[in-house]
Amino acid sequence: MATSSPLFAFADRIIDEQAALDPCGATGRGIAGYDHLLTDWSPDGQRARAEHTRRARTELDTLPITN
């Protein structure tokens, strides 16, 4: 089995994390396993999603540049 690039590994992880933070969005995107859950639209839920985006953008800048 070939290993994925750091970018693909990052993307896979971020999608999984986003799905957990936004189950309604995950269901809309066809990601299985979230159709019985609801997204937390409270201020805490909004903050969690915003913080996740900030961390992901910062981490993305640290990934090695490959082909």
C-alpha cells in the first residue's frame, strides 16, 4: 500500500474533523455515519468550527511542498 502525501493525509484528517464538528454538513456532502446527528449551532459550536479552521490553515502552511 502506497503512503499518501502529507497534503492528502492532512486533507483526509481535516475532512473527518469537519464532519464531526458539522454533522449536518457531512450528511449533505455524503459522508456516512452522521445522518443521525445535528450540528451544534450554539456560540460554542461556532467557536469550535472557527478555531478548527484557523488551526487547519496554520497547519497547512507548515506542510512540505511536493509535486
